[in-house]
Amino acid sequence: MRHMTMISLGGVIGAGLFVGSGAVISTVGPAAFISYAIAGLIIVMVMRMLGEMAVASPQIGSFAEYARISLGDWAGFAVGWLYWYFWVIVLAVEAQAGALIIQGLFDLSSQYQWLISLVLMLLLTGTNLFSVGSYGEFEFWFASIKVAAIIGFIALGALYVLGLWPGAGLDFSNLTAHGGFLPHGALVMFAGVTTLIFSFVGAEIVTLAAAESREPERSVARATNSVIWRVMLFYVLSIFLIVTIVPWNDPALEPRGQTRGPFVAALEQINFPGAATIMSVVVLVAVLSCLNSGLYTCSRMLNAIARRGDAPKAFLRVNGRGVPVWSILISTAVGYLSVIAAFYAPNAVFTFLLNTSGAVALFVYLLIAISELRLRRRIERENPERLAIKMWLYPYLTWLTIGVFVVVIVAVGINADTRSQLLLTLLSIGVVLVAYALTWYFGKRNREAGPSRAPVDR
């Protein structure tokens, strides 16, 4: 029980918060914490929708299947593969983040970034291939360190902002003193949500796991409520303190300055002895934790896709220790490709991958919301007693969530700085849909050819 509790608390704390938040702050401005609040509310709504569907149909066990039965086989295929794609990008992003942190911690040259990423990828790949028995224990301690660090940072930051820290005074001027609260306009605040979706993805797994517990209704409600305060405490409050302590246009918050990261920059401003080094170690722990969890999740997702027949059966094979070897190796392949990319463009890979993966997740969540909208109607007609957990204010909040997704997608397309994210995401979706069409076409031909073959005379 202690493992599940702590992992659920720390599971959403990774490079997206500790390092990636710097790119969001330097792009959005002081209003970045509102972007985090918007992204967090989106995740809460999606989790509630998933909770409703998971309790009503616990035997399905996968949100890709909810999309399949409500929208068609194409949707199930797309959600499954896009979600897997998101997680393999997580591996690449976390490897880049870990390299950045180690590079800054030991004052190494940027030319070693690709080598550090490679070592981290090899280390975590070897660990996952060896055994999964100690996963819970490792993640428990990883999560404990992350949660303690965030709580400690919030306590120190609050004392500084409120003027209760030695040499500090009550000062909120950084929220408006450097070009205003929204220096680049409100549209950028919504466009920044795509990057932030990356930080929150993974929270939905807790909801699905809770639906399979002994008391699914209570567990799902608890999981949804816990995410609300986790978002407010870990993300919104910590980012609010950062933009209050450090000017949003400080070079330390820009992507090229993320060898330190925004949390380290804030602690240096507070002038807490040794805190910057301590936070760098904590960030490294968070990155390793997310690397480990990400590899576990994407390899198991690929295994689940193969069980549905949407991937080669080779991904179903496990070794004597129950490890899906081929799923792990294929999932880490993108991470190794990112290492090669980092060798040629060490300062651009992290932000590029972070933004691309966030946009993919946004479309996955959009399909989940549409699935809930249609599946809820079907359940109400056929067996309304199954709706032990219901989406709040259905269908209005569901439509509102869908509308927010559409607004964010439009904002990404309008903004010149983020338009490439949308185009790359649409390209990824197009590739997945073409793959589905080819799979369906050749599968149909094989089914038609099978019974039509004439028996051979002997």
C-alpha cells in the first residue's frame, strides 16, 4: 500500500516540471502558472471520464479499447499507437534531461551530452531487461525523494516571497515588472498547454488501476481527487513561486539555460546554502525515476497493442523472468535515435521532443473525451446501473473539455512559434492512420483469400 500511495504522489513529477517548466515560463511569462492550472484541469476531467468508463466496463482494461468500441477500430488503433509513441518520446526527453542535469552538476562540456544520454539509456534498458521484481521498491524511494523536495521547495519559496526569509521582503513585483503579466498575449498562454500536457500524462494510469481494486468506486474517486490537489500543490504553486522569485525573462529560465533549471535558479536567488546542488541531485533522481517508469509503461503498452492484434505477435513474447524483451528493445530504439540527434544538435533536441510529445498526448486525450461522450449515452440506454462513477455535469463538462482541446489546438496552429508542433503531430497521426489502413486492407485480403483456396488433390 505504501508503494502505491507514494508512487501515485510522485509519479507525475519529472523533467517536465523540474526542467521543462523553464521553457514554458520563458515563453508564456509570469502567467505560466495559469497554463499549468489549465493543463491540470484538463487532466482531472480526462481522469474522471476514464474513471467513469473503467468502472462501468472494468473488463476492457484499456482506454484504447474505449475508443475502439465507441468510435471504431481505427480509433482504438490510433490511441494505442499514439500513446505508445508518447511514452517512447518520454524516454528520449528524460534521457536528454538527465544529460543536461549531470552536465550542469559536474560542469561538463556540452559535447558530452549525447554520451551521458547514451549511458542513461543503456543503464535503464539493462535494468528493465534484467528484472521487474524490485520496480516498486525503487520507485517508492524515488517518489519519496521527489515529493520531499517539492514540499521543501514550496516551504522555502513561500518564506522568501512573504518576506519571512532573512534579507527578503514581501515582493510580488516580478509578476508584472518585466513586460506585464502576459508579455506575449493570452494566446501564448493556451499554446503553452501542449508542452504542459507532457508533464501530466501518466496520471490516468492510476485511475485505471484503481478501477480494478476491491472498491473501484471509492478508489477512482480518491484517485481523481488526489490529482486535483497534487496539481495545485506540486505544479501550480511551485511555478507561481518560481515566477514570483525569478524574473520570467531571466536567462536561467530559457531553454539554453536549462542545465540548471528554474528550481535551481529560484533557490540560488533565495541564497539557501548548498540548495542548488541538492536540487540538481533531486532532479536527477526524478529523471531516472521517469525513465524507469516510462520504459516500463511503453513496453507494456506495446505488449497490450500486440494482444489486440495491432502489432506483431513477437511483442507478446516474454523471457523466463516475465520481461517482454522485444517490446523493451523496440521502445528504447527512439531513445537511442534521440542520442544520435543530440550529438548533432545538443541544445535543440530537448525542447523539440518535449513540445512534439505534448501535442500527441493532446490528440489522444481528445479521442478519450469523445469516446466518453458517446459511450456514456450507450451505457445509459443499455444498463445505467453500471454508472457508479459519473462525469461531473455530463455532457456539459465533457463538451467544455473537448472545446478546450480544440481551442488549444487552434492556438498552437495560429502561433508561429508553435505551428510546427501541430504540423509534426498531424504528420504522426497521419502515419498511424495510414498504418491502420494498410493493416485493415491486407488483413481483409488475407481473410478473403483463406477460405477461397481450393483443396489440393493428392
